[in-house]
Amino acid sequence: MDAKLDVSTKSVISLKRNTFPLIWQMFEDVNTSPSPSLEGDMSIPGKRTTTTTAQNGVPDYNTLDEPIRETVLRDIRAVGVKFYHVLYPKEKSSLLRDWDLWGPLVLCTFMATILQGSSSADSMSDNGPEFAQVFVIVWIGAAIVTLNSKLLGGNISFFQSVCVLGYCLTPVAISLIVCRIILLSVQTRLLFFLRFVTTTMGFAWATYASFIFLGQSQPPHRKPLAVYPIFLFFFIISWLVLSHN
């Protein structure tokens, strides 16, 4: 009995010797000084004083202390650059990396305002969608396309995909403007054909630009499954543009 007690006592002593140094090492790096310094500043290390622009279009300077006017103008220029990349889809990194939803919001609001039908009694032939319906079609449609892309194994974030789909509405919005101008005159078959060609070009360019930006994020053997919802998304919106009278 005494031998068993001696073995258990030695085990406890050995456990204490091995455990307490480990516990002490966990806390030995903690700063226990009585008056720690809490001073600091809001500056970024390596602050730049020149408003230069990097090669990829990203501002290369500190923006914490810049005037509000410069911040607004810089954001407007960034949105304009993304519109340019959609109309000339060659450089892909900036639109995916520096995503925002300002451009899609502006385009969606503009198209919903133009496409909405009239509820007046003298415009019964105008069967256009309501403002909220266009909003729901655009944003819910973009969300569904993005969800499909993620389920297929795409390596792009949710808001990046929504940003790309929203900005790629630019050709469709341009075709809407052209069709709206054509509708100012008396409609003939020739003018309808012009509207059809304009809308088709906007639809094809939007689909092509979306594939350029989003195609590389999909596995090679699943690209057709990812392109089909994009095709259907822009087809529905283009049909709203063409059917608007």
C-alpha cells in the first residue's frame, strides 16, 4: 500500500514540474508595466505625398487626410475606368480586385427609370415593367448567377461577381438609350429592325464582357454551365429593352 502511495506521489510531483513551466511560459511575454503607452497616430507607414497612380489604375497615396472633393472625384474616376474596361474588356484585374456597387446601382436605377411603364389612362398601350420589377430582375438575377458560379466551384467572391454583372449592363444601357431615341419618331419596320440590331449588339457585348471577366474564375470543364445563366440574365434584360414601346 505504501509503495502505491509513493508511486502516485512521484507522479503528481513529476506532473507539477512539467506543467508549471509551461503555464509560466504562456504569460511571460505579457507586458506588466504599470503605465503602458497608449499614444499613436492615424498615419500610414510609408505615407506618400504625391497623388500618383500605379500602373494598374489604383491610387498610390494615402487617402485618410485628403479633401472630400478629391475623394469623390477619385471614386468617380474609378467608376469611369470600370465602365471603360467593360466597353473594351482587355484588362481584367482592376474590375475584379477593386470592386464596388456604385456603377451597377447607377445603371440599374437609370434602366428602371426608363423602362418603367406608365399607369395613366391615355397610355394603356405601354406595358412596360414597374420600377421595382426592373430592380428585382437585375439584383436577384445577378445574385442567382453568382450563386450558380459559386456552386460550380468558381474562385471569385460574391460581390465581385455582382459587380462584374452590374457593370456589364453598360452595353445594354447604351442600346436602351439608342432605342429610346428611335422611339421618338413614327415606328416602321425599318426602325424596329434598327432597334433589334442595337439591342442584339448590346446583349452580345454584355455577355462577351461578362465571360471575359468571369470565365477565368470557373473550372475549364464547367464553363458552359456558368455561361448559360449569364446568357439568360442578359437576354431577359435585353428583351425588356426591345419590347419597351
